[in-house]
Amino acid sequence: MHRIKTHTDAHVLRVSLAGDIDVAAAGDLREAGLRAIEQADGRPVVFDAGGVTFIDSTGLGALVALNNAAGETNTRMVLQSVPPRMATLLRVTALDHVFDFDAATADEPP
């Protein structure tokens, strides 16, 4: 079971992820993320992973695709509140060098 919610304010678009981010959730994640990136209009898009209980290669693949889409539109994409197990997987796959984890500035105006 997964839950993906998008919240918007004047300074940031936040996509909150919860539950298992796996093959069943990857399509929903891509859809919500692409929508947020399209609506960003210069604001960063923050993917809050604090509620993620499991992520597999399809979930990681969706995040990589979203990171690429964000880069194509010069949109800043930030991963925030990454759980320890997800952080380990990002390190093992060397994706920790691909994503922006600087959550300290993600909530500030661009």
C-alpha cells in the first residue's frame, strides 16, 4: 500500500511519499512528480520520503526519471526525510551522488 500526496505553497511544491514505493506505486509516483515539476514555475520540488517503508528498483527508477525531468526544466528536485533503509539503498547504488538532499534550503524562497 502506498500514498502519494502533493502540497503546494508559494515557495515549494512538496510530494509526500508513504508506504511501499514499488512496482505498484512507481506509475503514481511518476505521474504526481511530473505534474509537480510542470507546475513548479521556478520553485523547488521536494519529495518527502519520511513515510516510505520500502522502496525497490522500480521506485528508484521513478525517482531517477523524475530527477532527469526536473533537470531538463531547470527545476530543483530535493529528497527530504529519507529513511535509513532508503538512504542505504541510495548509497549502495551510488544514487546518493545524483540527488539533492539539501533540505535546509528547500523551504526557502528561490
